[in-house]
Amino acid sequence: MISTKNIKTTSEGGLPKLIQPGNISAKILDLTLEPFKYVPESYHIILSLETEPIEGFEGFAIDKDNLSLGHHKGQIGKVKSAEYAYATATTRTGIEINRDIEMLKFLKNLCTALGNKALKWLDDQDGKHNTIESLFEQFNIDQLYKDVFLNWCVAGKEYTNKNGYKAYELFLPKYEKGKSAFSNQDKKPYELMTFSESVHIKRKESKPVESFGSDNDIDDSFVL
């Protein structure tokens, strides 16, 4: 017999468990530095985000090896703080870029969005770290971001995953004209960018890769 009860429609049962490009409200689960292998001593700053809880939604297991911890209540995803890696270099136009300074600019902007407690933490770290890696490690240990939901504009670079489906490499778009890719819930001190598919989605190009690593792989514009 055909049952017409408990039928899940796409809108009810098809919500992705991974964050998709767009405007979202999400908290940081952790923050890590990931070396960019094509440029020596360069880093991507990786933000692990989880959106606000979604009613009736069961996300990925918090720990697949310990299911007793339950599941995420929102979508999750790893988002790069910028499309390109942070590195010390000279651009084609002769501009000197210092990796640590650019990473510090991002960290200060993030602390500003997180609030006064995070800003005081950053001020207290002055002179305590010999390396940028140590500073970011301490930020992750102290978790000033714990359970703080921020507003985000998440961009994406389209690719085909190992299962043959369309997926996105997620990153935060560049600051522009008084607007930021993230802000606190009051949208201060910067106005949040409004997601635009035509602007913030990079479509997959059907052409062979000719080279890896260039000035275009270095972020030099995360300045608020």
C-alpha cells in the first residue's frame, strides 16, 4: 500500500549539512593556520563555522568516533579568511606585503567584531609572542569567539567533488567601500556585505591548469 504520511519534500529534507555561499549567522568553532604549499611560509587562516540552530535539522556528528556527543544543530563549514594566502612578497606593482602584518589586521578586525573582551585580549597579548603562529594558537586556545554569533558574507569557488557533485571552496570576500565580510549582530562598526551570486561566486572553469603559485595567490587587501 502507498502511504501518504511523513513524506519529506526537498525543502524539508534536502537542506545541505555544509554551509553554502551566502549571508549567514554563525559562530566560530575553531581557527587554524593552514600552510599554502605553493608559496613558502604562507598561510590561509581557516575558520570552522557553525550556523545558528535550524529547527528540525540534524547536522553532521560532532565527533564521528564518539556519537554520544550528538550532532551539530546547524550547518558547518571551513571558510578561508581570504581567497588568497597571506605571504611576505612584492606585488607586480612594487607594493611590499608583510605576511604577519596582514594577518594581524585580520585578527584585529575579528576581535573588533567579537567585542570589547576580545579587543582587550588582543591588547594584552602585546609583546608576549615571538611568532604569528604562537599568537594565533593562543587565540584559538582562549576561544574569545566561543558561542558568539556573527553575521557573515561567505563567497565560494565552485568545483566538482570526489562524488561528482558541485561543491564550493568557501572564503570571505574582500573588504570594500565601508563594507565588511563579517560584523557583530548590531552590524557595527562596519556594514555587512550583501551576498550577490554574480559577485561572490566563482564558477568552475573548464580549462587545464597551466601553473601554480603567483602574486595572485597572496592576499594584500584585507584592510579595514
